[in-house]
Amino acid sequence: MKHPIVVSMLLLFAVDAAAQQRDLVDLSLQDLMNVEITSVSFKPQPLSRTAAAVYVITTTDIERSGATTLPDLLRMVPGFNVAQISATAWSVTSRGFGGLYANKLLVLIDGRSVYSEVSGGVNWGMQFPPLYLVKQIEVIRGPGGSMWGANAVNGVINIITKSADDLQGTAVTAHSGRYEPGIIDVSNGGAIAGRVRYVASGRYFQRRSPALTGSLAGSDRAEAVEARTRIDWSAGRTQRFWLAAAGGRTGQTQDNSFPSAVPPYAETIRAVFTPHVAHVTLSWSATPSGGVENSVLAYYSSATNGFPFVAGSERTADVKGWQRRSIGRHHEIVAGAEYRNTAIAVTNIPTLRFNRQHARQHDLTGYVQDEIMVSRKLSVTPGIKTENDVSGFEALPSLRAVWNPTPRQAIWASVSHGMRRPHLFEQDIRWVSAIVPVQGSLPLAMMIEGNPDAHSEILNEVEGGYRAKAGTLTVDVSAFGGRYHDLLTAEPSAPALGQELGLDVVRISRRLVNASSAKVDGGETSATWTPGSRVQFGAGYSFVTLTSAPGAAEASDLARAHTSVPRQQWNARALFDVPGGADISAFFFHAGPIPAQRVASYNRLDLRLAHRIAGAARLVVGARNLFRKPGIEYVDISGAVSIPARPDAYAEIAWMF
Amino acid sequence: MAVNRGAVLVFALLLAARGGTAASAQGATAIEHQVKAAFLVNFAKFVEWPPSAAPLVICIVDDDDFARVAIDTIQKKTINGRALAVRAVGRAGDDIHECSLVFVASEAGSTGRVLGQIDRQPILTVGESEFFLQDGGMIRLFRAGDRLRFQINAGAAQQRGLKVSSQLLSLAVP
């Protein structure tokens, strides 16, 4: 980086401000409507009244991060553990329990769940939405069962996309980088009639391996095309509808290490697979009078062939409705119900077999919460969600309280409960994870067996936090302590003779049982300092400790190692707006080591420079993973080959008409 | 674990640069706030309240930064012969009944709660939340690209004895 350029750009700040001193109050309304206010980039985060560890990624954060994938964007959230496994696979979790199929984090996009009931967790390799379509991401760490239901165990991510109103006009973006050689995004928005607006967008997306070795390892890549549309309609003053539909396919290659029938009984096989995703969502909301809001959301979604080697599909039909109602001055009640029907189909391969190849799941849930304003400064919110599903009837309660000693400070505490249902893999799987030759004897087949009687994993957690806004500074601190019960672990069962991969073997099986418990505690803190609307600094730090309860079988060591996350992480950012339409962003991340996986700690710096040229066009250049020795970030239990992350540079040009 | 020297250098540079920028950057925030404050004054100009000699009180709910700018820029103005006063109020909506115009910033959270307290009094409500008009608010101020625009729910104003001039209505986004 050339210092003189940066310094001279920063000097420009001083010139601008003085020039803009004008008394706007004397302008006519017409003139006022023409005043440009683009420079307002950094709105300080609102001091949330929620009694939970909430972090909001804003439109500005999304743009300035330079991220092209959702996992990379989530790196900035304190307490989140994001690790890239390959070009198309990530471990994304909150407060521990990582993995390619990290299964304790619920993710919703515009109210639609993208959590897989087949494998648990989110298949990030199937989620490559253009990030310019995302309006904001609300991240809630800790159990969210009482509101969000099953699988919101250590966190919930709500991704809110922009409405057609936000995307009027035509925009074309072309992006090219070392590991994303070609991304093209096109969108067009307009009015169909009066208050009915539409936006249609298309995308071509490519990612390739950071390994670039030419050998088999490092062929991980993805090539995606997708189309989406959304129609927004405000009917009268009180009703709003939107309809969104999208479809896309991703061609993927991923290397997996696999057991084989011939010495050395293991090989790396390249999987070529083509996930398809499609969904259609309809939303209606109405506010018939001041204190009441009614909403209904229905969607159908389909995801097929999301896994290497195993063909399969997951189709979900879901309808939910809820009402928010203020009763008097002291109560705000939210109550809702949801029905979901999930149909699952999978195929068998020699190393991975399922007892059922088709399954259908019905879930009926209901919830209610009441925010009680006990006094002007104190509110208490009890809430409960009930679930009726494969595991029978379950109740997920929580109690939250927030106290505002002054309007700019909030102290909150909560006791909450999270629950994760066993998914199809855990109930039905028969997985040969390795063939181990033994001198003078039959080879051993190391196996994991599912358990149809597996029941839900439970987390009970106590959390507390403090948020404050003092002038240009905001501070957020949270701490948590919880206990997991009935964690599924693979416990050894008696060896048996059998046949696997056409070989006579001794099966060394481990069966999944709800046998383990664990203690988790930790804390997160973040701060932003916005000395002006052209400058913002931020920093975050988090630590987490997971301790398995003594007595858990040694077998769970394996699982423990493979769900480990760095104990400590921190990040920092600096954002500048340069008058004349340019901006500079720097994000720095540090993640501690994961000794159980022999993953070293790493530092990464992402830089981005954007400049508005000729009015409607914008040029962006950036680099990611700077100052970094190539290194892997995660070793997953599934056998997905870990690819080292390497520095990367990119350029992007966008036109808006 | 050693942090790379290059990274440290860049950060030191960015931090060092900050000192010179802070003061001027403050002005830019003020500009957005000034534009908003000017909009509020204009709304007040084009709305007719039931006759009163008392000052027109503009209340800013739960946004101290904006309230400070509004006090600086519009406090001493007069509108149609009435003096203007600006007041910052908390989100619990204390003293809301003395206000002539209530502004609820998008940051202020529960718009419904504030609106619920206004009841039938002739108070002009201006807000930024997406559903502000649906919630029963009167004027929604919002960003469209680089500029500010507004929408009006004239019915809600009329119900509370406020008259919105046709000039204001004609500039509003339908």
C-alpha cells in the first residue's frame, strides 16, 4: 500500500465540510426534495431493546465488507465461528459446535428456513444469493427456541432481502477476482401499475479453488446460475403483499476422501454434483388499526442434490401466521402458529446407506410472547413455543428482561431454551467412514450407525448483556453460560462380521445415542465509534469454552475434535468516505488455533476501495486474505478435503441506469 | 500468533489519519439531520392546527443526535406567526401530549407504542419506519436513492382535526 495516496485521500475530508454549510431550513420544499444526502453512510446502530445478544449487519456493512458469500459476511459478527473448508464449503456456527453440517444454527431468508432436515444445518454451497439484494442480516446468538422453534439452539440468522421498492431501475455488475473469475449480476425494477412494483434479477457466479495446484486436491469449484423475481404491492394504507420466486442451479466439484475396497483402502474421489434450488414465497401483512399487525407467510421450497455422491431432495411446504397486538400501555403480545410439511428422498451408495429412502415430516408449532412494560424503564418478556413433531410434543420457554436506566443504556438478562431435532442422517444412516487393514486378519470397517430412537438435543442457557450509546460510541457486551443435554454421540457397539464394499470385514460400529452433555460459557463484545458520518471504526472480541461432561464415552472425543472452534477471535474495521464519491474499507480478522484439528491461528485483512465514476457507474477494487500464509481453517468429519485459504484480489464495475 | 507487520502498519496509518478527519466529518451527519429538520419545518408550514397561541412544539422521540441538530437549526424560527420549540422525548413517550408534531426516527423502535398514546389529539405524526402510515402515522419520511421523499395519510390527519394543504399533498409520493 502506498502511503501518500491514502494520506492525500484522507486530507480531502477537511475540504468538504466547510463547503457544505448552508441553511437548509430556508429552502422550499421542492428544493429540499432535491438535496442529495448520499454522504450518510454510517448511521449508528440502534440501541436494540431486545433482551438477547443481537447483532445487525446493515446494507452499508454488506457493501463495505467486499464479501461475495454469506459465510464471509458473517465473519464480522462477534461470537460467530466462520471457517472456510473449500471453495464451496464452510463451517458456520455461533458459540461452538462447528462443522460442514453444523446443526445448531437456524437460518431464515425472508422467513423461509434454509436449514436442511436431511443433514441438519445449512448447505452454504447451495446459498449464493447476490449480496446486493440483501437489506440486512439480524443475528441472534444463543437459544431462540421460544420464538423460532426447533434447531435455533446456539443462534438464529434472519436474512432480510430488499423489496422491489428498494431496487427500482436497472443495474449491471461485473466482478472478477483470482478465485471468482466471473460474476455477472443484472437486475431491473419498475412499476407494473401504481403501487405494484417488481424487480427481476439474474446472476452467473463462479468460484474456484484457492489451491490451484493442478493435482486432484484443489479441484473444488462451483458455477451457479440463478434467476429471481419479487413483486411488492401496497394495497391501500393498511395492507402489503409480496411475492418472491427464485430458481437456480450450481454445478459443483468437491474432493472427498473415501474408503475403498483395495489397498491402501482410502482414496480421494472428486464428486461432481449439481444442486438445484427453487422457492416461491407469498407474504401478506395488514395493520387494520394502530396497535395491531397481522401477517401470513407461505412458501414452497425445493432443494435437490445438495450433497456430493448422494442424490436426494428436500421439498418443504410451510404456512405461518402471527399477530402483534398492543394491549393498553403495558403489553405487546406476539402470537403465531406454523405448519410445515417436509418430504425427503435420498439414494444409497455403498459407503452411505439409509434405512428409509423416503420420509415425510409434519410439524405443527405455536408460540406466544408478551412484552410487559413493568415501568418506563423495565420490560419483561415471557415467551413459549410448543412443537408437535417426530419427537412428540415439546415446549420451549424463555424469560427475558431489559432495563433502560437511561434511554441510551440497556441492561438485559435472559433464561432460554433451545432444542435440536435429530435429522434423517442421524436416524437412518449407515456410514462406512474408513476401512482399516489389519495384519493377518480381516480388515476393519469403521462405521457410524444412525438411531431411529434418537431424540432432541437440549440447551438451557443463561445470558446477560449491556449496551450503551455515548455520543459517537456504541458498546455491546454479552456473557453466557449454558448446559447441553442429550447430545448425540457415536457410542461403540459390539464388533460383528459382515460385508462392506464387497469385502469381508469386521464391523466396528458406533451408534448415535443421546449420551453426552456439555457445558458452554463465553462472552462477546463489540464497539463502534462513528466520529462522523464519513468515518467509522469498529472492533469485536469473543471467546467460548466448551467442556464435555465427564463420563461421556471416549468415542465422543472424535466428535468433540471435529466440532471444535477457535477459543478466541477478534476483528477490527475502519471505514472512510472520501468526498467526491469514493470510499475505503478495511476489515481485519483474527481466529485462534483449533488444536484438536491441528489448525493454526490466522490473521486476515480485507481491503476495499470503491469510487463513483461518471455518476451512475462505480468501480471497486479490493483484496481479501492479505498478509496471510496459506492455511486451512477447518478439518471436517465428513471427509471433505480442506483447502488452504490464500490471498485474493478482485475488481468490480457496476452501472446503474 | 504474531500479527503481521504489514497489517499493523496499515492500521496505524488509518488510525493516525483519524485525528484530522473527525471534526469535518461531524458536519456531514449534520447535513442529513438538517435536511430532515427542514422537512419538519415545511410540514408544519403546510399543516393547519386548531387555533392556538402556544408555541408549536416539535418533539423528537428517542433520537438525541437528531434532536440536538434540530434544536440548533430550527428552534428560533416562527411558522405562520407561531414560535417553534424543539424537544427531545424518550421512547416511553413522556410529555407527548404537549407536542404539536411528533417525529419518530426509524431507530426509535416501537412506533406503535408512541402512536398508541396520541389517541385523538391534534398531533401531527411524522415517522421513518416502513409501515408508519399503516400503523396510523400521518407522514412517512423516507430515502429514495440519494434524496428524501414523503408519503401522506391525509385521512389520519383529518381524523385528528389537522388540515393538510393540497400543495403538500401534491408533492407527496402517492
